[in-house]
Amino acid sequence: MAPAGRSGAHHRGRLDHGLARCVLAARVSGSAPEPAGFGEFRTASGELFARLRQVRAALARSCDPSLTLAQLHLVEELDSSGALSVGELAARAAVSSPTVTGMLTTLERNGIVDRRRSPHYQRRVEVTLTDRGRSIVREQQHRLSARQRQTFDRLSPTERRETVDTMRRLTELLGRLDPPPPPPADGRRSSPPR
């Protein structure tokens, strides 16, 4: 797994949500018999994603004890995308605008993000990371990379190749199941976004 970057944070979220939807759809469809080994796949994938969430949540708290995993996801999106409106951030995080607004209030109070009127569109409020927010992201990336290295070092050369191949294949398959990501904010819209 790559440290969080422009595509890293987004793919991580898409991978989590895509596999969860895939597994849920398989559970509720129930019309066809399960193929051999699917139950074990479903259990193992659930365990893997639960462990990944636990690790990322612990890393977030180690960088800032007040930071939740959901807030970290917003902070990573801002780091990779730059200034975003609340609506754009909500779309990228796959949560409602009111939920994002509540998280941003806490993040702003803690000095992690800043909200300002756009210099180009007075009705648009842009959210950006503060220096402290960028520092938290760098620290989280550093700690995540160290954790990934620890895991990598415990795998044999054959397991490393197989793991990378499997992760890439799953990412590809899940990407085909998900809708495309929202377009990046480029500030060149003909009318202000709401």
C-alpha cells in the first residue's frame, strides 16, 4: 500500500467501500449458491478491512489524539486536492454536507483546517489545510509507511510478489464496480459551485 497521496487516499476509500458493497450484495442476493471458497474470502476480506481501519484509526490518534478516522479522511482529501468546497469534500468523502460541516467545525477549532471565502467566487467557501494540518498528514504518512515496511519485512520474497499482485488485482476489480471519482476542483468553472 502506498502512503496517502492524491490517489492513495481516494483508492483506499474506494477499496474499502467497494469491497464492503460487493460483500453486502453477495450476502443479500442469496439467489445463487455460494461458490466454493467464497465464505472464506468474505470472512478474510472483512477481517482485513477491519484491521486496516483499526491501524489507520490508531495512526490518526497517534498524530493527534482528537483526530478521528473520518476526520483523517477529510484531511487527506484536502492534502491531495488543495482547496475544496464543503460540497466537493463531501462528495469525495462519500458523506453528507452537514456531516462534513460538523467535522470541519471541530477540525477548524483544533487548528487543522481553515475556511475562507474564495477570492474568485464570493459565495464559495473553500476549505484548506493549515500548516498544522499538513504537518499531521506528513506525520501520519510517515507512520503508515513505517507500519507498511514492518509488514513488508515479515513477508518472504514470494509472498511480497503475490501480495502486491493480489492487491493490484483487487483494486482493479473493485474500481470496475465503483462509479468514477468526482472531477478534481480546478477553479475554472463558469459559475460558482454551491
